[in-house]
Amino acid sequence: MAATSPLPRWAPTPSPSRPLWRWGGGTPDASARAAAGRGGGWSLGSVFAWATGGGLHRGGGTASNGSSGAGALAPPGDGGGGVCVPGSGCEMMPPASPSAAGDADPTVFLTWEDVRVTVAGGAHGAPPVEILDGVSGHARPGEVLAIMGPSGCGKTTLLDTLAGRLGPGMNKTGLILINGRQKKLAYGTSAYVTQDNVLMSTLSVREAVYYSAQLQLPDTMPAPEKRAHADRVIREMGLGDAMDTRIGGRITKGISGGQRKRVSICIEMLTRPRLLFLDEPTSGLDSAASYHVMSHIARIAVREGMTVVAAVHQPSGDVFELFHGLCLLAAGKTVFFGTISDATEFFTLNGFPCPHLRSPSDHFLRTINKDFDEEIVESSKTNRKTAAEAIDILTTAYKSSSYAEKTTYQIVEMKHMDGASFRRRDQASFSTKLLVLTRRSFLNMHRDIGYYWMRLAVYMGIGLCLGTIFYQVGYSYSSIQSRCEVIMYTTALLTFMAIGGFPSFVEDVKVFRKERLSGHYGVSEFVISNTLSATPYLSVIAVLPGAMLYYLTGLTKGVDHFTYFVIVLCMCCLLVESMMMIIAAIVPDFLMGIIIGAGVQGVMMLNGGFFRLPSELPKPIWKYPCYYMSFHKYAVQGFYKNEFMGLTFPSDQLVESNATINGIQILKSKLEVEMGYSKWVNLAILCGMMVIYRIIFFAIVKITETIRPKLGGKLGCVR
């Protein structure tokens, strides 16, 4: 133990946008630590400065209780008003306790005790793997708590646990409380910014945030106010110059990865939640953007009493200064929990002082990152401790330290608070959400060339090929077979090409799952809006190639026959798209989904009644039930009735030359079409199958919610 080592002073590089802030008036909580060292306790007033009264002070000055505090960040041009953050020199009084919140939403005190998370072992019979091992801590209003540690230490798992978003197969034990109670957070009072930026690539930054504002904010707020609020949030995140730039994706280039991260933060900040979870908020951002984003979040946290918990991997020195508290994890265990200055002192007292001019955050992570222990042992000529040894020393020392005692005391104080209830915030009505989602989905389909436009071009090409190959088939006996082939190829090829839009389906489902977890809308709105927005495009896909094919091949003339032809074709496209959406909800990988979708459609084609007549199909499985489950059966038979009813053809050459065969004879004897009902019944069956497929899609999405990270855990939003 190097107890006599002087506490190293790390001097961050001055930023051009702000002065070099330093601690003023000593280290925060020094008196509390001294009391702990003497075996004393802390009063509520010493732990929570706002418990004795007072208000929130910005800039310099003295708090109303007469105490001096940590410091405040006052960026240039902010009129002296800033956010009180560690290391700045201002007085800060956090917001009032929940019981004093009045009509406004209460602030959130989040505590967790002895949280353990395990996941089932990979091999059969293997014991569960422990990801978090007895982690405890708390987060307070007006503060930003950083959860740090090397890769794989459990940062995101802890964040997901606190937010009620643990994945399937993961088991949690321990106590998590909000304002001293186990309760659900009402809609709009918490938000979670995920590590992955799941956004619609075809929308601009302004459109993405504004559409989200229309979904999240109540109908009582006028549209101009929603638009102004969305623009204000965008500018707060430094995206003013990129407002009208499309986000971009796999086909078109758009904004940078860091800007996508800021768009994700904008969307979750629209409702000004009381509790904000951030997973890697600085990933993909340069140092300047990271500082800008985190300083703004810290400013909002203090100004509005927001509780912020952020899992960060390796923040820059300037960003590290913005955090009020630190939860340092290694191998799922707590290495340290407390203030930033206490962390530096703790490492020094236990033999790991921070070198001069090195950022404390870099030093902490270097000390406890054991990924390269073997290289350290091989290359080191001294008795340098490995990271595994450092972790053992630090975790053991922390458990018996005054810092752990202080954390425990603070948790106990928060547990005994009089927890206030959270009011459910208003959001858009069902009809508004449906309209907004339909409009957004329609715009996305219009701009995504791979969704429908590429398919339309391919369909036109296929229609031209079929039309020229079977050009004017005529009314000879051989034309009977030609007409059947045209109908089957049209049904099979034009519906089979629906798998081309599967990558876009997968992206839609990803966006839905992300927004659904945040409580923006429900499954019903998504399924209905997707159907409404897709129908016009599928109608165009059916009408244009269908018209070209129909008249080039010389099928039965008449507006009623042509209308039936394109309606059935459109219904087939809707039906197949519904089936592909089911696959997209089950299989999130687009390559696997395309393979599965192609296989399912291939089997349905074989049972459509063209390649093998119904009487020739093996009865087990292929005829019962596959033949009756295939939509090709009803589409092809409807097309056959539409085409052959009322026509007369010359008979084959073995009969007298003046003999003829009518359409009904062809349908009954040659094609084995079921004649007990009209072609409109076939169309009605297709409509029913399409509705059933959409209902199945709805059910699959609802079912998968029970095995995926789910909305509405103890800390989830309530719909």
C-alpha cells in the first residue's frame, strides 16, 4: 500500500471552447470521508445537500444553506449560467426531493443492491455464467453517473438490468428501487439510448426527429410547437447544419456515425425524461463532439433534475470531468463507486497512483484491463502487477473501505424516502400514431429504391419477357397450354420476387422493435400502417407489369377480366409480403430470411396445381394439407376461371376437325378446377389468407416480446 504517495494532479489539455476548470475549496465530501474514517456516520444533509433546503445555483455565489459546493461549468457565451459539474468552482444545489415535487413529475432516485445477473452456460449441463457479481450503487437527480470498465466487464448488462431490458436467458437477483420503492415508471419519465443507432436511413435528421415528436408528444400540443421543439433539440445536439441531410444506410451515404448517435439521443430527449440511460453515448464521436453532447446532457440534468446513467467505454479527459459519479466495474465486480476525485484517491491509497499528465479515466482502465496480462508478464522485466492482481486488490480493498460504507449509507437513506408517484404523460392518440406511421412508412418506401422501385423494374422486365415469348397466343388448341403457362409463371415469378424486399422488411422490424421498447407506439399501429402504406405500391406493381403482360399475350379481352386479373395479382403480392414480414419478425438476419422465404414459396409452387394436377398429388402431406394451404391454388384457379369461362377452342387432332371444347370442359377435365364456387370466392379466400397472415405477423411480434428485452419491467415504461 502506497498510503504516503502524493495524490497526482492531472492537468487536462485546455479546450479552446472553455477555460481550464479546477476544483475549488478542496475535495468534495472530504468531511464525510473523515467522519467515516473516525467511525462516524453521515447526516442526510451531508449526503444530499438539498435535504436541508435551498435551491439550484448556477455560476458563482453561495447556496441558500450557506454551504460551498463543487463547481459549475459555464461555457463561453452562456451568460454565466452553466451546469454545475465536478471540477468547476460553482455552488450546486440539486433538485428537491420527490415528496416536494408538487404537480411536476418527481425526481428519480435510483438505487440497486447486490445485483447479480447470470446467463445459462453454453454447453449442455454447464453451470450458469455470472456476468454481474453483487453490484450496488445509486444515481441521483441532477447528476450524471458514469459506468466504466474494460470490454466485457458488464457495463451494458448493468444498464439493461436497471432499465428492465435484460435479454432472454438472463436471470437477475438483487433489489432495484426507484425513490425507495419497486415501481414502474410511467410513459415519458424514462428513456434509453441504445448503443446501436437504429434509424430509418431514408429520412433526414429533421424528419426523423419530427416524426418521433409527433408520436411521443400529446395531441394537445400544436404541430408548429412540436416542430419547433424538435428543431430546438436538434440544435442542442449540434446538428443544426445537418438538419436536412438524410441519415443514410446500406445504399446511400448520409450523416456520420457520430451524428447518427446524436440523432438517437435527440429522439429520446424529446419528452425530457426524468431518468435517462445512455449506452456508449460517445462511441463514434470525436473528442469535441463527445464533449459537446455530454456537456449538454449534464447541463440538462442539473437544470431539470434529470437522473442520468451512462455506460461509457473510454471517455476523453474533458468528458470525464463532466461526470458527477463513477461506477467502475471489472469482471462483473465493483472496483469502485463514488466521486471522480475519490476514485483517484482510492487508486493511490491502494498502490496504483495516476501518473502525471495521464487522464484518470485512462489510468483506471489500464489498471483493470486484463485482456493483455500475458503480454505484460512476458515483456515486463520487473515485478509489475497484472490487471487480474490489481482487480483482486482493488475489489477487496473497496469492500472494506469508507467509500463502500458511504455508498451503503446513501442507498439506505434513499430506500427510506417517501416515494412519490409518477404521472403518466400524455402521448399521441391511436389515430394520430397510425396516420404518422403510415405517412413515414410511405415516405420511406418511396425513397428506398430497394423496397419497391427495383422490384417494379424487374417485374416490368419479366412482364416484357413473358409478353414477347407468349405473344398473342391465339385460340388454337395449343393455346390452352400456353395460357395455363402464362398464368402459372405470372403467379409464381411476380410473387416470388417479393423476397427482394426482405432486407427492407428487416430494417423496418428493427426500427419498430427499438421504438416499441421505448413506448412510442404499439404493435397494432405498426401492422396496420405497414399494410396501408404498402398497398399503393403493390397496386402499381400489379397493374403496370400486369397490363403489359395481359395485352401482349392476348389473354381474354374485356375490362372485367383484366380488372379481376390485376386485383388477384395485387392480392397475391400483399399476401406474399405478409408472409415475408412474418419471416422477418422471426429471423432478423436478411440472408437467412431470403433463403427461408424462397424455400417456403418453392414448396407452395409445387402444390399450386400446375406442375402436378390435384388428383396426382400424394394425399399424405402434399395434398392434405399442403395443397389447400398454398395460396397458388386459389390464385391459379381464380385466374383459370377468369380466363377460360366463356371461351371455346378447337378440340385435339384425334377428333373430327369441326369438334370444339369449351372452357368449362377444360376447367373440369384438363385442369381439375373446383367448379363449386365462382372466381370471386377464390379472390375472397386470398383476401382472407392475407388477413390471417397479417394477424399471424401481429401475434408473432407480440409473442417475441415475451422472450426479448421487454417493455414494462420493474423499470420499463408502461403503455
